[in-house]
Amino acid sequence: WNWNFFLLLCVLPLALADELGVARSSLSDGLTVNSLLYTLQEFYTDAQYGPDFGYYYTGRILHDADDAADSKGAQESFNSYTTMPMALSPHFGAMLADRLYGMWRALGEPAPFFLFEFGGGTGVLARDILKRLKNARPRLWEALGGYLLGERSLALRRVQRQTAYEFVGGPNPKLHVVAAD
């Protein structure tokens, strides 16, 4: 992050407005100077999800399968960082699945039972949780009405479906990858 860039984007326009004698609160046509500025929140949103260069939107955060350093494939390699579910896969997901099982039992074993995850990255955590439930917790697996993975990025929704393909299709899919903001 470059603080000079931040000053140029956010502070300089306000200083110029003051220098030019433009009131920040209102302009002649009813607009405010603040409404004309590119806010830090707008910059952050565009940098993360903007269609032109957004980090998550474009899907460029993922290595191509041919470029991956290991044989695990594209869905498990990030260019910039690795999250805990990815670094500790499948153990992290298995641990959470076991914890979810305990919570489900404490709730009286309701059915159907739904799990929600927002911003699921490559879908590794969802895949690992679902694998553990299917293989080690059959009662919760049967009660599971669905695991809904909400993701803003179209590119990542595609990767999530690919990563956890075994749970997306079929007559009774457990994983539902949906657009969410």
C-alpha cells in the first residue's frame, strides 16, 4: 500500500476544493464534493471485485494448473497467500466438521440442518468439511439439507464448484454455490 497514493486519491481533492473555494457540503447543482470523490471504500471494492482489475473478480489470484508448484492443481494454489483452510487441508476442515457435529448434537440433531459460508475462496474448506461429514459423521450428513457457499466473485464461484465437484451435482447435491454480496 502506498500512502502517497492514498493522499493523492483522498486528501488532495479535498484540499483543492478548499483552495478553489468550493464548499464541501454542497455545490450549485446540489451535488456534494464528497459525492464526486472516489472514496477509500469504493477504491477497496474496485480493487477486490471490480470487473476491470479486481483481485478476486478476475480469478488471476489462482495459478493455472500447468503453473502450480505442486500436483494439487489450480484450486489449491494462490499467487499471493494461503489461508488456514488451504494450508492445513484437510485437517482444518475435519476439525471444524467435528466441532459442527458436536454443536448439531447439542441443538437436538435438527433436520434439515444448513451450513452457510461466505467468501469461501477456492472452496477447499467446504470440500474438506463435507468429506469429513460424509465419511465420519453419517447422521449429520443425512440431516444436512445443504451447505450454501456465498461468493461475490464469479471466477471464484467457478473454482469452488470445480474444487468440490463431488458435492455439487447428482440427485441430492449438498453444496450450493451462490452469488452473494
